[in-house]
Amino acid sequence: MKVSLGSLILWLGCYAVHVESAKTTRTELTFLARRARLATALPDQKGQVFIGIKSAPKSEYRSRRDHLRSSGCLKSIKDAGFSYAFVMGVPMSSGHDLTGHDQGGRDTPEERKNEEALLKEIEEHGDILMLSMRDQYADLTDKLIGVFDFGVHHTNAQYIMEVDDDKCVVPSVLKEIIDNHRNSNKKSELWAGAYLFNGKEYESMKGPTGITAPYFSGNGCMLSRNLARTLIEDDHDHTMLFGIYGTTMDDANLGKWVKFAQEKHHVHVRFVQDSRMLREP
């Protein structure tokens, strides 16, 4: 049987896709599905900045998201060529103990109510990234990790930002910061935020081992892609096991990650404080 060169190339291409697909983990497939659902919020995967807007599944936070949607804040992000997503974990009611081996356990009525509301909101707006974690204060650092992980592995953004859902990003200021950084002629990574702490102002900023590090307030900050990649990939285990040296303060933990990267990999980081990058919605 004769086989044309075109048919052979097509067959080899299909085989390669099949082999590559076999290497894809369930977690990666889950993120790819999320990425597809976020098509509305991510009109351009090659956008210069990806903005993860930290929100929560409880009903009172819905009004914050709707305000950002209707106020023109999110439109200005899209118009600038940036991409965004509201980021949150699975609803969790106060007092719901998940530490036991409760086979056949169920979510509380409040949790199920919030989950149903979230499903409807996702279907309506398509701009929510659900993380595989329960949404509670103690796990804010895991949410922050989720923002950087998605930005690094599922967008082509050169800068990744995290911001609270009660603030609005000012794209023109971000572009100014990025332009200044690129024109600085220094081989450095960028970390920009609205307010910089030296990490020693309060005792609560210290971790169990007494480590301190400067950090930007968690209401909003932006990292260059390679810096975020270093924290998420190169220093993955150190980042994930933050309980050894960190606290429940996600922003202070981020400072300790950057300090670790500076010391271990000799990464040069340029700190830029600019309060103009955030405004009230």
C-alpha cells in the first residue's frame, strides 16, 4: 500500500499530539479548562500584565466584584491590553471542621448555597478562577500562590500582579513603571507596589524563626514574570512550606520568598513604590 508524504506527516503529527497529551497531568488539564472558561476575562493571552484580583466566595464579596465590573475599572484593564481574573477558593463556612476523617461528609447548607451562586456567576461573567483550596483567612498565602502559578503557567504575561477586590488598578501607571524598568538598562527583576514595609514595623511580621524581609502591602503589587517563575518553580518547595518561616500574612510571606530568591539565586530585584498604581473603584 502506498502512503503519500502528506498523509505520513499528518499521521506523525496526530501521533505526536497523542503522546504529548498523554504526558498532561490531571492538574494541568484542570487549569487548561479554567483557562478556556476565562476567555472573556483573558481576551489576549499575550497581554503585558495578568492581574489576579483576590476575592472570596461569600455573598458580601459579590457586590465588590459587580462594582468593579460596572464602574469601568475592568474595562480600563482590558482596554490597556491587560488580562485579569477574580481568584478565590471553594466556599467554607465558619466553624466547619475539615480535619476529621468524615467519609460521606457534606458541605454545609451555607457552603452549598454559595457554591450554587458562584456557578451562576461564572456562567454569566466567565471571569472567575476557582482554586483547588478552601477559601479561608489562614490560606491567603495559598491563594497568592495560585495567582502567580496561573500567571506563570497559563498566560504569556511578562508581569503578574495581585490585588484586592476593593481596589482598582491604574493601567497607565503600571505601563509607566514597566517602561521605566525596561529602560533602566539593568538586568534586574521588578517588584512594584503601592506601599513598602521594611518588615520590622510589627512583631507579627516575623515568622517562627524571626526572619524579616521588606514587602509591599498585600492590597496590590506586581512582579516581573521571571521573578514570579523563580518563586513558583525554582523555589517551589520552599514557597509551599512557608509555615516553617512565615505566618498567615501572605504579603509578608511574599517578601520572605523574594529575599530567599535574592540570597539563593543572586537575583537582583528592583523595588518600586508608587501609590498611584491603585485607586478606589
